[in-house]
Amino acid sequence: MSEHNTRAEILGNPIDRVDGPAKVTGQARYAAEQVGSKEVLTGWPVGATIAKGKITGIDTSAAEQAPGVRCVLTYKNAPEQNPFGEPADEGRFTQSRALLRVADVRHYGEPVALVVAQTLEQARYAASLVEVSYDAETPAQFLSASDATLVPEELDGGFEPDAETGDWQTELRNARYSISQRYSTPRQISAAMEPHASIAHYDGENLTLHSSVQILASAIPALANTLNIPPENIRVHSPFVGGGFGSKLGLHYDAILASLASMVTGQAVKVVLSRRQVFYQTPHRGNSRQDIKLGCDNDGALTAIRHTSAMPTARNYDFAEAPGAVARVTYQSRSISSTHRICVTDTPAIDSTRAPGDAIGSLAFEAAIDELAARAGIDPLTFRLNNMPDYHPVSQAPFTSHRLGDCLRDGAEKFQWGTKAPEADGKKRGLGVASAMRLNMFVASEARLSLDKNGHFTVQTDMTDIGTGTYTILTQIVADYFDVPMEQVTVSLGDSDYPTSCGSGGSFGAASAGSSVLRACQQMAEELSQHLPSNATGEGMRLHEDTLMYVRSGGGEEKIRLTELLPPSKPELSVIGAVNDEDTSDNPQYSCGAHFAEVEVDTVTGEVKLVRQLGVFSAGKILNHKTAASQLKGGMVWGAGYALREHLMYDHETASFINPDLAEYHIAVNRDIGDMEVHFIEEPDYDASPLGAKGIGELGITGAGAAIANAVFDAVGVRVRKYPITPDKVLSGLD
Ligand code: MOS
């Protein structure tokens, strides 16, 4: 049984997902597939066609008479709920998410009715028969950076809205080289493969909800606060989640609508959002305006960093992301100033979307760094390496570890920085680099570990696996600790009756939940040693199937079967492992990375073809090299999406989306991606977490898009500051 997993025989290995066979054979049941013996009705939401105002009339009679329809819920007949947004003190994930409560419309696409029928087709058809009239008002919108005047209380990730060190104005005036530019990023959306889906069953007292959700701990109070059901009467299941990317941190409309409908019908009700409904009834990322001013001295040492961010927020749904976070931490500078301002708008929920803050912050900031390097005539890789911070540039506190420079150097060598393939006619090639620094968060988490008399371990925690590999790494942690085969461990997740975990989000899942399982292993070893015969030393315990080996006093190994070891009154041992803030350092903790990209730009069409991407990452101990690399690759694909394609277009006339589906909202697909390599600089960071692991989920996204933008500039000298870098914008730069 190992401390700090020094043998690393199982932990770290690129082991295939333990849930892989269940997933590819359809045995892994997602929220909408949780079939019980009971009949399940289907609900289909009707979305508002105004962004703000009041419903003046709603005629459901035709829908009610349509075949198979059981009921049509509107604000006139839905069960009583607490007002949307209350109580607000605990934040957006637990506040009331009331729907169909009042005649007021909060945003375009908000459900104004739910048609409940025997089949999906019947519900969907009947929904088309619901007639609604409105008295529309003018929605508040975010039209220009100057609309964002409010100072958010706190930024996502716990950052202060403003940060300052040194005198940026004086430094900028005195800088040898400087730049001042505005970068814009558009609205974006998570668009997880599995749409948001729920099945609710309320039996008059208890509510059982199957939902696709990243964090169960906040789902229970959210339902309790919305529906006025005591939290102890609510159980939520989310054993498999087909991607979340922040859009499933909290519960969304499918969960509330299904619950309301079950309360009315007394039957189980399923609501699966269509892709278009996902765009309106789940969160997206707001657009940003980022103004960046940078200055450096003659040698390219940064002297001034000024970053201001302006973004919208959705009314009564407090969330402000931190695009300025990267500007505060990535490079040393004599002065740094960063501010965030927001504008309250009447829009669908704005919330965490795929690396909130850093994804779009790095798109702007790492492009700006390149612009300054170009102005100073310094190679962009050299420029970055010249400005590595030895301590946090704003707080001056030491990092728990900081390997950004090593990532950049190692990446440059592996990528062969400076070497491009030959250019074909009309094509220009370019190389780009960008740094990645992503805050490491550690969140309190608990897990139960049980051992039965056959030597089989079971982990139970309400942690989720959103496609990231949680089942696999938690299995590895136990198998590694007790030196038993993976088959001797079962991990059971996603049930709110299990001990409360951090859930999945903010890249904190693996290190936090994993550390709680490590703690549980240590406690189990302790518990086992208490049952050892009196001649045992407590040293050298190991399990072989159902037999425990131990060293007896005076030397020599003894063995004892668990059935003999454990008293008949206690045939199974069970312990809880728990971690909290005290298990992590107060010093700044970051995962680091370096992104490299090569592109080919068609000078006739303006198209950008991604030739290759390479990333080198340092994120503490890597728990499984395969699932970790897969997440980072996924992040790099999103980077390609952000840089070149993704743009959730907004129609300011109607305050609605122009392209709310995956036909028109272009994510990067296979053909858009070139060669891709992921490497690690492995350095366990026990100041960050007992496991030594740090977050990786969002690290792959951070900087990935900027490396591509910088490669486009290198290829054709065009700097597109309004993302995404679509062919029309490249072409107009070439004129
Ligand atoms: Mo994340 S975007 O905090 O799931």
C-alpha cells in the first residue's frame, strides 16, 4: 500500500476507460435513457418569440385536444414556485430557476408552455398548436464596450474584478515599444454532444430526477429552492454525462420542466432539449470587448500590461468571467492593470463555457503579446521566454510550481519552431506560439470506500464523469494504492445519496475527487490494520484477492483471509475519505502549457487550413496519460473552433440568435484539424493536492486559439482582432 503512489504502476498509465465497453455497447445509460417500469410521458417546451415583455394571451385548447396530449402547462396552471433568482445569496447554481411562473418573459426562447404527451412526436406536434400573444418591451442589450459600466462583485474563479501593480500609465508612456488594440470575441456556446435531458418523477412526496448535470451537490438545493420540496426528499442521478463544458454545472430548463410536469401528472416525465432549444434554454458565453495596451523596453522586457474587459451578463443570473486573468499571471511586468466591467442584459443565461475567462482572454492577450514582439522585432517565442515570472506578477506570492518556460522550450524543440513545410502556389505557411496558464482550483470532496470479504473494493461518490475519465482514474487510484487489479475495484458515481463531491467543473474534478479517494484508501489501510492479529507489525500489508498479507513481529510474511480477519458482525469495511481547503496551499496554483500551430493560408480565398498543433503541458501528476491527453486534444480542437469558426450570431432587432444550431454554428470538425500532438512535463505538485495532480480540462483550450491566430499573422501578415478569423476577414486584410 503506497504513499504518494510512488510506484506509479497503475496510476498514470494510459489505461483504457473502464466504462468504455459499456459506452460503446449502449449499456451506459444517459439521463434520457433511464427507463423504469413506469410509463414515461414526454414534455416539449414552447419558446417565447420575444426577448422581454408580457404574455397577453395564451391559447392551449387546440394543443390540449391533440392526440396523446396529457396536459399543457403554462404560467396559469403550473405548480407554485419561488421567484426566479431567489435566494440569490448562494449564487446562481442554487437559486430558484422557476419557469412558467409568471406572465413575464425574461429572454427570447424562454419556455412559455410545456406540452406533455404520450410520445415525443405528439408533444412536439401539439406544441406547434399553442398560440401566444405578447406585449413586447425593449430588451437591455450589450451593444458597445461603454455599455458595460457595472463592477462585478467577484469574477468566476474567485478573482477580484480589478487588479493593479505598478503605474501602467507612466510605464506605457516610457516604453520603448508599445501596442494598443481592441480584440473582440463573439458569443459562443458549449454545445455538448448529449443535449440537456431530464426524467423527473414526483410521487407526491419525493422527487427523483435523472439529469445530465456536472455537479449534484448544487442540483438538490436548486430543485428545493425552485419547487419548495424539502432537499431530503430529492434524489438526483447523473451516472453518465455526454459532455458539459460548463453548460451543465447547474440544472437547466429540462430539469425544472420535467419536475413541474411530473408534479402535475403524477407520472414520470422526460424532457430532452432539441439542439435549438439547447441554444436558448441553457447557458452560452457572452461576447467580449478586450482593450489591451502593452509596453516593453529595448530588450523586450515587459514594462506595462493594461487589460480591460467588457462583457454582458444575464439579468438575475450573476456570472462574470475573467478574460483578464491571463494578463495578470502569465508574464512578469513592472506594471499590470486589469479591470472587468459588465452590462446586465435580457438574454438567455450567460455562464461558464469551456474554460471561462482564459479561453477568450488568451485569444486576445496572447495575440497582443505577439503584436508587441513583432513591433520590438523579437521572435515571439524568445519574447515570451524573456518574460517568465518567478513569482505571481501581481501578488508577488510564490507559485506552488511553474513550468511555463519548460513547456515553451520543450514544445519549441518538439515542434521544430522556425521550420515550415514548403509553400505551394498561392498558399502561405505560418507558425504561431502561445502560452497557457490556467488557475488550479481545489474543491472539498468526499468519497466512500468499501471492502467486502471477497477483497472487492467499491467507491461511491456523487462525483460525475462528463466524458473526462472519472470512472477510470478513481479505479486506478484504488487499484494502485492496494496493488490490486483494476477488476477488483468498482466505482459508482452520480447519485446524490452518495457522499458529496466537488462534481465536475473548473478543471477541479480529478485532483479534488481523486484526493478524497486517496484519503479513503489511507483510512481503509488504517482500518484494516486495526483488525490485524496481535502478532502483526502493521508493516507490508498487501491484498491478494480475498487474502491479506502482513508482516508478523519477528519477521516473515503471514496471510489471513478477509473472512477470518473481519468479524462476522462487520463483514464489510467502509470508510469515508474527505478533503477540503486545508489540503491545498494558499499560494497561487496554475497548470501551464505551451501551444504551437502551423497553418496554411490560401491567399486567393482567405481560407486558413490548420496543418499541425502541438502542446506541451505541465499539470502536476498525470493520473492517466490517455484520458489526460484526450482532454487536452479536445481543448485544442475547441481552440481551433474559437480562432477560426465559432460565432454565435446575435440579431439585435429581436435579441435572438441567428444561428442556433450545429448546422450554422460552426464548431471545428475532423477535417478542420491537422496533426495533433500532446506532451507532458510531469511534476507532481503536492502543494496543489494530496494526489499531486492539477487541473487539465481547461488548460488545453487556453492559448490554443491564439497560437493559430499568431500563425495566421506569421503566414500573411494579417492580424484579425475580431474573432473568429473567417476567410472574408483574412481577405480584406490582404487587399
Ligand atoms: Mo467548466 S466551463 O467550469 O465545466
